[in-house]
Amino acid sequence: MTQRDLAMMYAAHDAFRRDLRALGAAPDRERWTQFRTQLSVHHTAEDVVLWPSLRRRGVNAQLVDAMAAEHDRIDPLLAQVNGTFDTSGPEAARPTLVALSELLHNHLQHEEQETLPLINDREWSLLDREMRRRIGLRGLRPYYSWLLRDIEGEPRRRALSTVPGPLRLMFS
């Protein structure tokens, strides 16, 4: 695993946590939409590329199944929050956001402790390629704007190290 790949994964996980804290304090449709979009890209890339690769490589099947099952439990909450925003407004989404926050926090922690150390260079490359494909060229700027939102100091420097050179100039 490369330091860049690991830094990118932690930066994304930190951004998910940041958004959930902000959404729990003040539910906001724009922030919710950005969060949901980025989490969908992130989890779908893991579902399509990472979990199958780990299975083929013979990584503990129970662990990989647990990761996939955690994603399966998160998805209905995402849909529920989205529906609540649409039908009842942001404040009504707060209880489901709290449940989502707890579930996602536990998933991210589980992934960081048990799965990230198992990912090899080939898998990082496949995951990166799949995420870039899903984000697309038009989505790069919004993705990095989301990733770097409200980050200062050393954490920002680490996150910026993951941004491709030409784009890094826009965020420096």
C-alpha cells in the first residue's frame, strides 16, 4: 500500500465523518447531496472492485462479507434520509442522520482497523481507477472541493498530497 493511497482513504473517511457531524448539528440539503454522492461513489467502488479482489486473493471471507454487509445496512438509511429531505424537510431527517452516523462511524473504524492494512498495491490501483472512473473528469473539482472542505494545517497538507498536480494548484 502506498502512503498516497492510504492518505486518500483516510481523507475521504475524515470528510464523511466531518459531514455527518455537520449534518447532525444542522441538516442541510446541499451538504447532504454532496455527502451522499461521494459516499455512493466510494462504497460502490469498494463493492465493485475491492471486495471481489480481496475474496479472490483469499482474504478472510468473514471479514469481506462483514464489510459488504455493513454497506448493505448503510444503503437503506441513505435512501431514508434522502426521502425525508424530499418529503418532510431537513429537520425531520435528523433522527435517521443520527442512526446513519453511528452505523457509518462503526463501519469506517472497522474498515480502517481490519481491512485497509490488507489492501495490496494492485488493489489500491484498481480502487483508485474505479473511483476516478465513477467521479469522471467533470466530477474531479467537486470531489476535491468536498474532500478539502474545512480542512486546515497538517491534515490539509496530507489531503492535498493526494490531489493530482494540476488540480492541486486550484486548492493550494
